Amino acid sequence: MWQYFASNFLIGLREGLEATLIVSILVAFLVRTKRRERLPLVWLGVGAAILLSAVFGALLTFTSTSLLSTFEQQETFGGSMSIVAVAFVTWMIFWMRRTARHLKADLTGKLEAALSMGAVAVAFAAFLSVAREGLETTLFFWTAVQSAGTTSGPLAGFSAGIAVAIVLGVGLYLSAVRLNLSTFFTWTGAGLVLVAAGVLAYGVHDLQEAGVLPGLNTLAFDVSSVIPPASWYGTLLKGVLNFSPATTVLQAVVWVIYTAAIFAAFFWPPRKPAATPSRATAATSA
């Protein structure tokens, strides 16, 4: 059970804190501008986003267990959703890295515009701000649960991560907790890249089992004798990184390419904007 706790705790903590920060920014803006009467509309939008995420998760589960009758269909669906989840999470990691500095201004600007349009617009603005996080988190968590099987470890880890994220978010809002968000999102982002790489490799293996991708029996390595799948360290590596002692060539290639490319792009120093020439320099040049 607990071998799946760490990776899902990271998912819940990272994604939960992003959503909590978004909600706290919206609430703080209304409180600061003395528009507390609009707070129920924000909570209505947040509640609708949470409900949509829960319905989306139930729909994924129903589709995979009830609508798909054959093993090949289930593996194709699961593998495809794993790849889609990795794409969404990767995009969100870079989106947060790029927009973290002006996230507050962006959200408050949208809420200010919604306030001038009416009550429905305010609730819809809050709904959109949280729904994106919720749907992405639901999909990524669902794929983690599929790889874990019937154990309750993923749910326990995810729930604990969400709970800690809410506590941190409330503490940040009340200025009771100090947290370097840039460092937090950098290192949790790096951890999510490793988790996503494992989910991607797992998705590729599902597609190989379904016959969609070739190479199911072409192994890059088989270290089952050194790292038995049933051992505590084998299950720990499986739970945290989706590591398989018997890994196909395609799985290994995809894992290496994804990890190398994303880490290189993630830790590459941001390009500094070109210096604008001063008026005096421009006049002299003219």
C-alpha cells in the first residue's frame, strides 16, 4: 500500500497548492477591495469545478471498467489516458514556471473584468480558474491509480497531499506560513517530471500489451533477479517511479528521451530580455 504513497502525495501537494493559491488570490482580492458580498459566487464556482473534476474521474473509471469489454480495449484506453495525462502535467509544470510571477495580476485582472459583467461572470471566472487544475489533477491521479491496482496507497497519499496543500494555502493566506514558492514549484516540478516519466513508460507498456505499439517482448533489460518485483524495494520503485524490472526497449527509449528533454528545458536558464538602448545612445547612433 505505502509504496504508492510518496508519488501520489507529491501529486496532491503540488496540484493542490496550485489550486489553493488560485482560490486564495481570488478571495484576497475581493476582501481587499471590500467586495465580500461576492465571495459566495467565488465559492460557488470553486465548488462547481470540484464537482466537475469528481464527475470526470467517475466517468474515466466507468469507461474503463464498464464500457470497454476486452483486455485490448482497456489497455488501449488506459495507455492513451496515461500519455494524455503526462502531456497535461508537463504543460502545467512549464505554465506555472512561466506565469508564477504574474499569476496574481492575471487572476485579479480576470476577476475585475468579471465583476463588471455580473454575478454569473464572477462564478464562471472562479470556475475556470480552478477547473483546469482539477481536471488535470484528476486525470493524472486516475492514471496513477490504474498502475497501482486495487491498493489504497494512491488515495491515501493523494488525500494527505491535498490536506497539507490546504493547510499551507491557508497559512500563506493568513501570513502564518512563509514559503519560497519559486523554490517549492521548482523542486516539486522536478519530482513530477520523474513521476510523469514513469507514467509515460507505463502508458507505452499498456499500448504494447494492447498491440497498438510493437516490441512487447523486446526487452532493454531484465533485472528481476536483482530487483524482484515482489521485494520491498521493487514495489517501492514501482510505486514511486513506475519502475519495471523487465523494461522493453521502447519504454526505456521513451523514458530517457522524455526525462532528458524535459529536465533540460526545465532547468535551462530563462533568456534575459535584450537591453533597450537609452535615448542618448539612440540619438548618438542616429
